[in-house]
Amino acid sequence: MSRRSLTLLKNLARNANGSGIQTRSVTYMPRPGDGAPRAVTLIPGDGIGPLVTNAVEQVMEAMHAPIFFEKYDVHGEMSRVPPEVMESIRKNKVCLKGGLKTPVGGGVSSLNVQLRKELDLFASLVNCFNLPGLPTRHENVDIVVIRENTEGEYAGLEHEVVPGVVESLKVITKFCSERIAKYAFEYAYLNNRKKVTAVHKANIMKLADGLFLESCREVAKKYPSITYNEIIVDNCCMQLVAKPEQFDVMVTPNLYGNLVANTAAGIAGGTGVMPGGNVGKDKIVLENKANPVALLLSSAMMLRHLQFPSFADRLETAVKKVIAEGKCRTKDLGGTSTTQEVVDALKLYPIRIRKFEPKPGPLPAQLVTRGNLIHHNSSSSSSGRLSWRRSLTPENTIPLFPSSSSSSLNRERSIVVPVTCSAAAVNLAPGTPVRPTSILVVGATGTLGRQIVRRALDEGYDVRCLVRPRPAPADFLRDWGATVVNADLSKPETIPATLVGIHTVIDCATGRPEEPIKTVDWEGKVALIQCAKAMGIQKYVFYSIHNCDKHPEVPLMEIKYCTEKFLQESGLNHITIRLCGFMQGLIGQYAVPILEEKSVWGTDAPTRVAYMDTQDIARLTLIALRNEKINGKLLTFAGPRAWTTQEVITLCERLAGQDANVTTVPVSVLRVTRQLTRFFQWTNDVADRLAFSEVLSSDTVFSAPMTETNSLLGVDQKDMVTLEKYLQDYFSNILKKLKDLKAQSKQSDIYF
């Protein structure tokens, strides 16, 4: 394989857990956010405006969108928009607006125009696209019309020269023309659009529209990857009704944009289903035309603008699904349904939008101020074992654990290492409501954690992710729709605040390779369990290792077993899940090295591991979470079949179509290395991890029958992803991408 493909392979390997393909949104530019709730100014408006804005309010509440509305009554017959409304929009920077009636003639100014001028909403954006299930004359329509909003014929510069003669001025400036052109090209670039078309009438209005075209051409030079062309407005209208699929992004002066946008909307299904809004430098006003679908899709634009793209995706998906089913449509779409019936259909849409009624549950008014847990670890003997016991100071006001002496798990020779969980008092009002769907995922950035987050979000849970503070924030979690909070299990005082309002904790965290093995996996977990107990957490899910109770000589496995016992004795309602191995880990360990023609490391031991897809683990976990019969149980998750290292390598070779450079490390070498690292204090953690590697390289089977577990969870073994299928999908995807890239690169290769 060519070395030119190595960088690509590494990038593709990082996306092995997902599709690796970014789909383009039909609404607004995707941006990651901090997950904090946002205020939105709401103007119901006139006519059917209050009806459709109320529909949006209901849907937002049903999907638990992190926004709240500030509602104001504004009507078209008013002379001006009230100052308090303008102040609210400037403060919130986002406004959702129903239609405001503008009297025809009579010299009455439009409040819509006033809003655009005073807020400098220079860009009007309308997205016209085919909705699945809604029949139209043309298919593959996906047009974004971006119109200059502040000048041109709509500037309102009119006067009566003499009785019977009225002069209306069309004003075009270089500043506004460049600004709208930059917005159009930047929108196209960020949304993976390929072409921008400038609409004009410069053949007649040579100066005004000529200046507009000149500005567009100058901006286009800065975006060489985007095709730029120009079209006269009358020809544009003809081309729109004949071949609308040829257009992508269209940028226009004010009047032309109004005509072109409505024409494009009519071709794609009508103005009642096309989302749109007016955008300024830091503000956006989203409007409704008629049908509630338009304002709901405009609300998706709003959610994306507010940096909640996951919620926007859910709303768009639900709207498209309801329309595609055809059972619930308003009269303008050929149906007989009312607005409320459309809303009810959206709220009932499974998985993507689910409404959960909150079940209040009291939280303690204060936290335990000090609690010491003491565990024992032997460092003087290879056969030493961990032990743990509790020791709570008299200062504790809330008992965390039973007082029975049987709660101690006695182990052999040991030394005492104190672990202190100190939590400053937090003022929590008694009876703080806790939704049963609120989940805290600990270790959300890991291989398993991110799958738990994705699955929980897809099933409608409110997900909060505990991550360590770091220079590169976990923006992808926020982008999915989760809330991210910073805390560190090695600093127990940071934990309690993350648990406020949480019903369930899913703990899939593990220590980093460069830090002491006990810092997170033992001391941090003990602190987390103590805080969870003090905060009244209703359920705790803990991931352990299969057969951890059979290997006390391995520190990591002993720690997992002791944590299991500690969790059991804590009194928390819990589920313990023992895992055998992840399929995802095999990509970097075997698949990528084989494709890159690098050495594949293995041992000469016949260890067998039943690898499991982390997506299946996440799915089964959430099923177990909803099954009250599983509370307090110990489950083992294993893949359909146990594999040896050599079998995995052989499978990868066959799928890759090339042989692997296998470097075999005898198990005896691992044992000697582990013994050597025990001589030095600074390499003790290396020795601990080598001990676990030694177990994985021994004559052991990491597998368990899943018949009873599948029956308990109500799942079918046939639905589990096999290792053959997982690796086959991976290699097929990678090799196809490499083939396509090589075909493309031939056009740009230079030979000497």
C-alpha cells in the first residue's frame, strides 16, 4: 500500500466508531456550544401567529429543549415596536416571530421593516428543499436564497415629486453588497455548498446592479473552492420553474430576493413549509409564513444558531417523518389536520422526541462535609491484596453506609492509605425535582462513554457528561446535545455540584495510562460513590471486568472487584456490568497496523476474548436501566464468540487482502519485565498494568454465556454485531475511500 495513504488512514481510523461522514444541515451553520439554557424573545404576532407559536412552545417543552421564552404582544397596527421588545431582542439576540400584518398603502410603515433596520438584520435566509412524502413537480430541490435586507427598493425612500408623480429610490452601496456577498459565501463554505449564484438586472440597471455584481465578484475570488456564476433575474425565474435543481446558494439584492425566495418555496412545497429568518451581526429573527411546519423548521434554525444542533436534528427529523407518513397534514398540504393535531403527532414521534413527566424526588438539604474511606493495599508482596473498610467522622450529619461490621472486606497483608471525600455544603432546596430521565455519564469521552451518550440522547434522555478540565474541550459532546460539566474524580470536592438534579449515574470512567492506577479507578470511584449516596442518586451503573474476582494478584482487577463490593455495601440502587472486551480497540491494535504495513504485536498464549461492539453494550445498558427487575444484579456482557489473537489477525489479513507483519512477544518476557519494574517505585504503575496484560496473554477465556442475560433483557442474540461483520464493515469502508482517493489523486499527481 502506498505510504501516501498513511495520513488518511489515521484520520479515518479516528472515525471508526461512527460514520465519519458529516451530513449537511438544511437549516443553519452548526456550531458547538456550552449547553447552557438560552432565553428567546417570542412575538406571537397577528392572524394565525399565536396559534403556530404556541405549537412551537409545546414542541420545545416536549423535547426538553434548553431554551425559555420571553413573550411580548406586538401587532401590525402599532406605530412602532415597543422599546421593551427591542431591548429584549438586543439582550437575547434571538427572536422567534409570528407574522405581523402590514396595511397595504396609507403610508403606514411596516414593523417587519422597522425590526430589520433597527437591528441591522442585513441578511434574509430562506431554505427551500423537498420534504419526503410531499409531492412536488421537481425533485432534488435544495436551494438557499440569501437576500440583502436593508437597502434596494425596500429601503422605503419614496416621495411625491408633484401631484400624480411618485419617485421611489433604489439605493445600492458597496458596503452592504460586500457584506451580503461575504455572508453568502461563508454560509456556502461552512455548510459544504458547492455553488453561489448572484441574481441581478445589471443589463438594465448598469450602475446599481453593476455595483452589486462587482462586489460579489471580488468576494468570490477569496473562495476558489466554490463555483460562482451570475444570472439575470427574469431568466432566473424561468430557470427556477424549469430546472430548479441547478441552483444551490443564491445571493440577491432586496426586491429580487423576495420574488426568487417565494418562487423557490412554491416549487419545493409552498411558503408554509419552508424555514427562514433574518440575520444580523449577532442577532437572528426567525419568522413564520402560514403553516406551523415553517415555524417549526425555523425553530430548528434557531436551535442550531443557539448551538444546540442535536436538538435541531431531532426536530427536523420529527417534522420530516410526520410529513412523510402523510397521516397528519394541514389543508395547504392537501390534508385536513389542525395545527394542534400536527403538534400532537410530533410529540408522539418515538425516540427522537419523547415527553417525560418529571417525578419529584427530594435531595438532601446539605452534603456530608467530611467522610474518610480507608482501603488497604499490599505493596510488599506480589500476593498482597486490596482491602477496604469505611471510617466516617462524627461530623457527618447523613449516614452514608450501614454500620454493620460485616461491611468490611478483609484482605491479607496491607498498609493503610486514606482516601478523603470532602464536599462543601451546597444549598439545595428540599424537594428539588429530579427527572427520571436525567443521566450523568462519567468517562463520556472514552470509547464506551461516547456510545452511552449517543444512545441515551437518541432515546430521549437528558444527558450530562462529567469530563476533566482540559485545554481541548469536549465540544463534540455539546454538539450532540449533551451538557458538559467539568470535574475531576481525583479532586472529590468537584464532584457534588455535577450530581445536582441527576437521577442516574453511569460510570464508565477509567484512569489514564500515565497516571497511578489507583487514583481514578479506586480513590476516585470511592469518592464518586460516596457523593452519589449523599446526593440521593436513585441508580448507579458500574462497569467492571469479567473474572475480576478470580485475579486478586492483578491490581486493576482487584480494584474493580473491591469497587463492586463497596458499591454493593453502600446501599445505592445499582447495576454492575462486567465486560470482556471492545471490538473498537481492535482497529488500532490490528486493523490499522496491517493496512499501514507496520508490525502487529501479539503473544504466544491462546487467550480467548469475546469482543463486543460498544454500541451493543450501550443499547443493552439502557435496556437494563429501564428494567426494575435488574436492580442490584451483576450482569456479564460478552460478544457472540471468543477469539484468540491469531484468529483476529488472520481475519484482518483476509479482509485487508494483505499479510500482517506479526511480532510475537512470549508471555515469559512480560513476566520478567513486570518483575523488573517492581524494583523501582516510579515504575510500579507500569508493573500494575503489565500484570493485567499478563492475564490477557494467559491461557484464559474472557467470555460468558449470554442466554440468561438476553432473556432477562428481552433481546435476541441474533441482533448482536459479530466481529466478522464489524471488521468487514470497517475494511470495506476504508478500502473504498482509499480507492476513491487514489482515483482522484491521479489528476493532480506530478511526475518528473
